[in-house]
Amino acid sequence: MTWVVRLIVVVPALAALAGLLVRRSQVAVRGVAVGSAALVTVLALAQWIAPVRRADIGGLGRLPLADLNVPLHLLSDRLSGLVSFVVALVVLAIQVFTVWYLRDDRRYVQFAATVSLFAAGMLLVVQSADLVLTLVGWEIMGWCSWLLIGHDSERAAARRAAYKAFLVTRVADIGMVVGLIALAVRARSTDLLAVLTASGADTMLMIGLVGVVIGVAGKSGLFPFHDWLPDAMEGPTPASALIHAATMVAAGTYVIARLFALYAGQANHDGARTLLAVLAAVTMVYAALLAFAQSDIKRLLAYSTLSQIAIMIGALAAAPLETGPGPGISHLVGHAFFKALLFLGVGWLAALVGVTTVAALRGQLRSRGALRWSMAIGLGALAGVPPLIGFFTKDTVIDAALQGVDEGGGFRAWVVVVALFVTVALTAAYCMRAWLLLDTPAASTAPNESFGVAGQGLEPAAEGGGPGHGHHAPVTLPAALAVAALAVLSIVGTLFLTSLRGALHVGLLSALLSLLLVAGAAAA
């Protein structure tokens, strides 16, 4: 298992380098990108199902820094195994889809290499048992996000969005660096276990926990650091899927989950957790409201990401210590599947039509069977419709927050509970609105029936069908299967959650509420 865990981090990093070295051959670059992602997926599956529940794995060797112990260890347990497997699955789907989506892009080599390096950074954060390694992976993702958002650097809007994301997250990362240093100084070690079990130095602990909250708020787009994430839609759609679904914005949830015992175990020093709860509550409601006002489907999904990430973090802010971080991580898993599905589905649709504005896409799903059903599953999971994974994970989050109220969480738990119920209603409403707009033709136009392959929407737009005509060849079978696989995972992915304590809860009331909200939005 030691080498399996090490390879999970090393393989995508080496793939990024190898992809650049063989850049003269498009076939070789594609093989490296997809092959390495497939290998990491297999390795992560092996880690997840391994009988060893927990293993402390030596990393690069101890750094001699005076009295500070820096072991640079990796950690293998059920939590890191599950999240690594989910990240690897999503990255594999994105790499496969990108082979088609950017097939004519002259900078595909750089894009594929950056995706591999991005995955390496996220997997390092997931596998890390050392604060130094966590920070290294954290910063790798920040740099890679800048490169991916600004991929089309010839456009001024893409350059501005990339710089905005870089600057906003860098400012917030000051808090992360200060916070991790404070935690390490308090424990006299950067080892995660030592940090979690250290005692005393309450001031340093509070500085550390608040600093990490600020860093997480920046990377995850919590208010007031939220504005960079919708603008990041200037990057290619696969980049949006990567950033929003399984890497950068989800990394904050994972870091808080790893430090959950510190946040939940400080009854007399609850300020950092209260701050986390308030930021999450404000963000989930505010972003859900803004999703209604978007005229571009990618920006709607971006604001939904802000809201859903806040739901994950809200679970960690409200859940009692006995419940653990399972509910927040369960929603991270579900969100990774259905948000990647939605972004790749929108990329597929935009390749056919040529734009992502709601007005131009109105009714465009009606005649595209495979894509239509994939988008229906993705929006249904986002709305929390049973039996899709989003229903189970949201219900688990709500149950955890209510447990927090019962256990004396006070204002912190109540603000999350109220925000959750408001957000669940808003999410169901804007998801149904999006579906009706995409699936219902405008009154003045008939449904477009000019799509091939048995009406599955596998051909590009017919002449005059959209401004993007001719920009893409017919979707390849692997790209279509990547989207279909994510659709399947959005249905059966609940099975992944059975290995997490407190990560799965089913409530009849929530099921009825979700169905009523969707039906009400459809009738409105």
C-alpha cells in the first residue's frame, strides 16, 4: 500500500512532464494524459478497497528545522482512499472528454499537462499527513487554476479572469499560510496527528483555525472571496469541470474535514467555527439567489457551485463532534459527480450550438436524447431529487445540522439549518428553471430536428444552427461515454458513501419536499 499511495501522487505529476516532452505527437500526448488518469484511478480504487484501514506512510524524509518536526508523511485511510478515487474518476472523465473538445486547439498539450499537474496537487492534499505537503498541493492548484482559466490567453476576458482568480486566492492564502504555521508552532510539528492531539496554546490554536478558514474561503469561493469563481468560466469548459467538481474549490472542504476534530472539539473557543458557519450560510443563500439572474448557463452552474460548496462547509460547521466530517464529505462526493456531468454536458451542448447563453440554448436539448437525459440527471441530482445522489447527500447534511442544534450548537448550528432549508428550495427552483429553458423551445421556433446518430445529439449543429457551426467534429464515442459514466455515477454513486461514518441518511420528509419543490417550480 505504501507504493500505491505514493504513485497516486507521483504518476499525474510525471504525466504532466511527460506530456510536455512528447508534445510533437498529439497521439502520444493524448495517450499520456488519458493513460495516466486511468492508472491513477485503478491505484486509487486499490487504496480505497484495501483492508488496511489506516497507514502512516513515509514521504520525502524528515526536514531538519531546529525544534520543528517536519516528517513529510502521507496518510492512507478510508477517507483519503474514497476522495482520491472520486477525484481520479472525474479527472479521467475530463481528460477523455478533452481529447474531443480541444481536438483542434493548438495549446491542447499545455492544457492536458496542466490538468495532470492540477490532479497531482489535489491528490497531494488528499494523501497528505503533513501541513507542509498540504500547503504545497494547495499552492500547486492555485497556479494551475491560473493557467487553465487563462488558457485562451489571446482573449482579454480570459486574461482578466485568470489574474483575478490568482490575486483573490493569493490574498486569502496569506491566511492559510499563517494558520498552518500557527498550528505547526503550537504542536512543534507539521505532522497532522501531532497537530490534532497537541494541547495548550489556545491563542495559537485560534489564530491557526481562523487562518485556515480564511484560506479555505478564498479557494472555495465563500463570501466575500466569491467573485472570482463565476469569472473563471472564461476558461474552457473542461477546466471549469475540473475546478468546480473535484479539485480546487472542493479542497477547502477536505482540509476542514481533516482538521474537524480541532474545530468541533473546542467548545470554549468556538469563534473560528462560528465564522465558518456564517460564511457558509451567507454564501449558500446569496449564490443560489444569484443563480436565478444568470443569462449564461455556465455562470449559473458557477453560482450553483458556490452554493453547493457552502453546503458542504456548512455541514462541517454545524455537525457535532460525534457525527464527524462524513456528511460534508458525502456531499463533496455527490457534487463531484453531478457537477462534472453538468459542465461536460454544457460543453457538449455548446459545441453543437456554439454559445452558452440561455437565450441561444433555449429548447436545444429537446431533440438530443443521450445528452438530454444526461443533463436531466445532472440537474435532478443538483436539485436533490430522489433517488439521485444529490438527494441523499443533502439529506445527510440537513440531518447533521439538525443534530448540531440538538447537541447545543446554538447560533452556529441554527444559522446553517435555516440557510440549508432556504438553499434547498432555491436550488430546486433554479434547476427546474434551467431545465425548462433548455428543454422547451421558444414559442416562435420549432424544435431543431437536424441532429444525427438516431437523434442523440452526436452531430455538430447543422448550417445556420448556431455561431459555433464547424468548430467541432461529431462527438467521439469515448467523450460521450465519459458523460454517460458521470450520469451513471450520479445515480449509483450513493454506494460510495457506505464506507463513511455518518455519511448516508435517508428521510421521507426530505424526499417529499424535494419533489414538491421541483413540481412547484415546474408549474410556476
